Amino acid sequence: MGKQLKKIKKTSQLKRFAALSAVGVLLVTSNAGGMAYAQTSAAESLQAAVSADSRTETPQLINAQSIDSVIQAMTLEEKAKLVVGTGMPGMFGTPKARVAGAVGQTYGIPRLGIPSLLMADGPAGLRISPTRAGDEKTYYATAFPIATSLASTWDTEIVQKVGQAQGNEVKEYGIDIFLAPALNIHRNLLNGRNFEYFSEDPLVAGKMTAALVNGVESNGVGATIKHFAANNQETNRMTIDTVVSERALREIYLKGFETAVKEAQPWAVMSSYNKLNSLPASQNNELLTNVLRNDWGFNGFVMTDWFAGTDPVEQMKAGNDLIMPGMGQAEAIANAVTNGLLDESVLDRNIKRILQVVIETPTFKGYEYSSQPDLQAHAKVGRQAAAQGMVLLKNEDGTLPLRTKEKVGLFGNTQVETIKGGTGSGDVNAAYTVSIADGLEEAGFHLNQDLLNSYKTYIANLRSMDEYKIVDSPWGSDFGKLTPPIPEKTLAADEIQSTVKETDTGVIVIGRNSGESADRKNEKGDYLLTDQEQAMIAGVAEAYHKEGKKVAVVLNIGGPVEMASWRDKVDSILLAWQPGQEAGGAVADVLSGAVNPSGKLATTFPVAYSDVPSADNFPGDPAENPEKVVYEEGIYVGYRYHSTFNVKPAYEFGYGLSYTTFDYSNIRVNQKEFNKKIKVFATVENTGKTAGKEAVQVYVSAPDGKLEKPALELKAFGKTKELQPGKKENMIFELDAKSLASFDEDKSAWIVEKGTYTVKIGASSENIKGTASFQVNDDIVVEEVENVLSPKEPIDELSKESN
């Protein structure tokens, strides 16, 4: 025994041995010094190390060069198990993972030095169990702002910082692969999971995803972009057939993924639940191989969404390398090889992709995770990002910022029960959520205590009733809490009046939440305000205005709500989104002016739900229990629709106010005729009295040729540094041919058609500050791609000609 231990100590993997044997995970050695892990006791591990001496010829996974020999040494049973997860830890009879709350685990092969990896949910932060049986320590993670809030920063630098913080928690809590970020398009505002996604625009979605992935993976852990592809609703998400044209797919629903792959190369891609043009996404070779790998050059591995797909053999063939969480599919895969229905080389290909990632993971490298990330520092990053993502929608007569130590009447249930983020797998088990009431008080504002206490009492009384009790999620406590919405507190006239007399300003908080597995509704209490909420806004606004005082509304929501019916009654509206655990502090930062709001909408707020281009076909046909959903709007999603068909929104894409003002000048391009690339210039000056940042947007209007074009499309964006009053910044953007191109289905190619192109520099999609134009003299075939993903049925797509 002593001699064997001495041999182990001499290997280059000693640190790995020490770390893993301490948690009951073991190493076996080979001549090459490689090691493998097994879920065994430390004593068993030592015994395995002793017996390993007799297997000196067994290949070991050491580096990329060892992968092929390791695959050759695998049995068919081992191969089949390696491409299937080991079950959902702690559920369905599967043992818990070594990190409680991890939702996925890969199969380890100790004799070949292949470890078992752990995966955990995101994207608003790492979701693991905060407490563990027999352990007095806590394992909270940071709840960051939701993705829609991050996109509203229009700032990839702060998003990358969020990714860096998230990745650090992933690593320090012993997780190898983060199941985030998510970047499906906001096709319809009622998608219950939109809060996990960035935008209605693929450029914004792709750039934000790339920034987050690069931040996460800077820690030496993996990120997973999801859900690939066209997973834009929760209704019947496991079975719905998404029917969409090749052009709409390429330009809208795949474009963000393409950007993320090419600019960040995530370790993994998660295929989606839905069918795509009649074929399950996880069984779609055209999607997972022709597009993802051949067209884009993706070099990581593909995993299924949990329990997705119907045929594990077809998943293997399609290039879905790993089936998660794994529920016995390995036997079917092995039998298929034995019976000649699956070529073993397909397994070898998929395994190689997985192992190329395995060798990069903290577990493989023996990283000794601390379970003690710097949560305090990460909370500060979250608060900074939350404040930058808030959008000032209205601010008449300088209602905001509020004066220091102002007396505030705070109305609305959500001032107390502030919503940090959405529900389901996108929830985060954070140590706390700072309520808006607490945040304002901590910032020095004086809240009317009688009013605040009345809300606390009202909420506590209702929460004591069975109907409104907060309980664990139906999926288990690790998935957060189920918080039934309670009716907005009814305000008596004398209660409002007494508050008005004792305060300087009224602030009303409106809250909404949604989550995985259910879509939102175009009903009161969801997209529409309830009668009680409408009465609260009307009553509070009227009472304050009679006294010559102002009223502001704070929206603590994950997606758009109807606003046209009530916005004129109030003086200011701040869209706070769901800002993470530091919600109240971040709201106070903006309301107080400590942070000048610079967020802008990355998704359109329509006047009415009927103005959404997909309103008539969401969530599909038949509406009660849809089997398929046809994307009849084609490329006209969000602002592309509103600007092209002159449908005025309540607040347009890219819209957002500031406590200061900005002037745009010197808008120009560097050439009148396009030649491979073109530069766009604009000067932005702070013409107000407060330091601030401005998100600058570059739109292009392309000529209609063979291909019909939207009125304008976002092609680039950037954010100024914080400009002091009177200071300027020169912004430079570069557009290449691919960024200008549209997808020609007949040619299976990205094409820039000849004609005059107009560059429009804007503060929003409708607030264009200046234009410049250039000429494309001849059609340019930018990139030819594989002719795939065509729908199996004709689609009567929306067109300018037919409208």
C-alpha cells in the first residue's frame, strides 16, 4: 500500500488526487500519470489505486491527444452511457449529486480517467440548493438582473462583468457547466419565459449572449447557450411544431445563436424541446450539424433540454451529443449499434466532442472549489447592472430624481414583496431580496410609516390564508417558491388623503411575474392592469395632483404590460424590470439620481396586445391545445413590424430617457460606395446639466430588390462612457457585408442587393438623429450556406405587398 501511495504522489496529478479522495472520489493511475474518478469511499479509492498498477496499459484521459485512444479502449456499454446523463440528481430515484441542487450529471469512467461532470441552471445566476442536510453552512448564489434587464443596458461590458461574477460562483461551488445564457427571441410578449431572454432583436440577443459567455468562461467553466432553436413559447413546449420560413429562421431566430457561436464559442449548446418544421430540434441533423457545425463552425458539444426528444438513436445521428438528464436511453443506443441501426463511429464522434470539453473542466483538472465565492462583491455588480438596465419611460417637469430625504408615499403590494426574477429553472436561491421599500429607506427617503405598515399587515394577513400561502415550487424547493399573486390592496380615500398631506411625492409600484412551463395571458392581472391597480393609480394621482404634487410609477415586471390606458395620469414612469436581489437598492439609486438612467428598451411595448404581429397565431393552432404554431409574420418581428407597417407602439424599441439631454452631430460614412466594409461616425454631446451615458443605435434601411426589406434594421450599437455636461464622444461603428445582408432562400445564401442604403443613427428606432447613405453597385453574394431547414408546408407570410 505504501509503495502504491508513493507512486501516486509522484504523478503530476497529486493535487487532483488529494482533492477528490477527500470527498470520496477516486483516482486510478497509469504509466502516463492520468487519473479517473468514481463515486466511491476514500478507502475504496485507495484500494483502486493499488489494483490500478496491474492496468498500466489502459489508456487514460490526460489531454486532447489522449482522446482517440481512450475512445478506442471503451466498451460499447461505456460509450452508450457516456452520451447519456446519469439522471436528475435527487429525483426519480437518482442519487443526489456531490453539489446539492445540480440538475445534471454526466457518466464517469474511472478506469479511463473520465470524471463525472456537474451542471446547474441559470441564467439570472447559479441555481443550487442553499442549504444541505446535516450542514450548518449556507450556499446562496447571487440573483442578478433578468436577461431582459441586462439587454436594456445596451452595454456589453457590464454584461460581461455579470458573466464573470456568475462564472466565479459556478466554479467556486463545484459546478463544471452553467446551463445559461438563454437567447430565444421575444417573438410574442406573452411568452412566460421571456424574462430569461434578452430581446426581440437578434443582434442585441447575440451580442449580449457572447458577452455573458465570455465572462462566464473566463473562469475556466462552461456556458451553454439555449434553447436551440425557435423555442419562443411555453404552451405545449415539449410537442409544439414551430413552422417558420428559412429566411425568418436565418435572419431572426438563428442569427443571435450564430453571433454567440462565432464571437464566444460556448462549450455547449442546448437543443430545444419543440419541433422545428416537423422534426424535433434534438433530432434535427440539418439544425445541429449542417447549420451549427458546418455553417458556423461550432466546436463544442450539444446536449438536449431535460427530457427532450423522442428517439435517442436519431438524436445521436443528428449530432445531439449528450442526452439529458438521462433516463435509460443508453440501452437503446447500445442495442441500436449491435443491431446495425446506429454506426458506432457516430458514438465515437459524439464522445470525442464531449471529451474535448471534459478536459477543460475544473473537475478534470482537480480544482479545489471553496464553496465561498465573494457574494458581497457580486451583489455590487448585480446592483450596478440593475440600475443601468432601468428604463425611464416618462419624466414630466423633472419629477425624477427625487430630492434627498424626500417624504414619500409608497403605494402597491410589490413595494414589500419585490420581485427579483422569474420562476422555474431560471430562479435563483439568493440569501435575500432588498425590497423597494427597504431600498428607499436605506437611501435616506422618509416613507410614510402608517401607509407602509398597512401594506405589511395586509400582505401578512393574506399570506396566512391557504389560498395565498407561499410554498415550495411544485418541482421542489431547489426551484424556488410558488408565490400566488394577491389582490392589490384597496385604498380608502381618507388613507390616500392623509398620506398626501404628510408626503412630498407619491410612488406607485406595479409588479408582475411569470415563469417556466406557462405563458402569460392577455388578461387583467397579467398584461392588463387589474381594476384595483387602475383605481390605485387614478386615486393616488388625482389626490397628489390636487395638492400640486407629483406621482411616479415603478414597474417591477419581467415583460411588457399595457400602459396606454393609465400612463397620462402620472408624471413619471421608471421601468425597473426584475432587478435581482439588490432590487430595492438599485431602484433607489435611480430614483435618487445617484445613477442617471441610461437603459433603453430592447423589446417593444405595444399600445395594445392586438398590435403584436404574432397576436393572431400565438400560441398556435388550435388555440386551446395547439399542435403547431405558424410564424406568419415572417421577418416582421417587433420593431421591424411596427416601423414597416406604421403601427405606433406605446414605447418603441430602443427608447429610454435620461436626467440629461444629448445632441448628435457629424453623422457620416467614410465612403459613398460600399467596398467590403464601411465605417459610420457620430458625435454625441451631453447638452444637459447631469453626467450621463447614451446608448447609440445604428439602423440601416436597405432597398427592396428581389428580397423585401423591413423599413429599418439594427446593425450596430454602442454606449458612450459617462459624459460630463458639455463633453462629447466620437462614436465609430463598422459594418461589413454580412451585417448588411439578407437571406435569399432560392440561393441559400446571404446577399447584399445593389442599391442605395441609408444609415440612420438613432436614440431609438423612431427617434432618428441623422442619416447618411452609400451605394452598393452590384449584388454581393456574401456567404453560401447549406440548403436546409425548409418548412414542409407553405406559409402565407406577411408582406408589404399583401398588406
